[in-house]
Amino acid sequence: MSSPRRIYQALIRLYPREFRIDYGDDLAQLFDDLVAKRGARAAIVRTALDLVVTLPRYRLETVMNERHTANTIAIVAGLAALAGVASVLVG
């Protein structure tokens, strides 16, 4: 395996797990095709720019999914209720 591909596969690990499972092999193949077509340097530059743009988006989507949002709402509601009870008890 070439060094640029190993580096890229390590960078793919920065994506959320489910995204890597669904698209990791395709991303690696696309990178290999890009290296073959344009050379390693051009492939690295293009994929680095792509990582800078897409990584935050997919990480944010992972955090903002329904399960996390529901948990956050439940925690905030519980803390608000606890604060209300504490304020009544304290006076």
C-alpha cells in the first residue's frame, strides 16, 4: 500500500464511525483513482480541502441527530425541574 493512501486512510478515521462504515471504502477508492489520474500531490491537496470542508459537517450531524437531541432536552428539562424544586425549598 502506498504511503499517500495510508495517510488518507488514517484521515478517513476522523469521520464519524457510521459514515466510515458506509463510505470509507468508496473514499479510499476515489483517492486511489485521483492519485492515478492526477498524481499524489494533487490528490492530497484535493482531499485535504475536502476534509476541511466535510469533516466538521459530518461531525456536527452526528452530534445533532435525534437521539442526542432528545437526550439533551431530557437532561435540560430534568435540571430545570431540579432547579425549580431547589428554589422552592430554599425559599
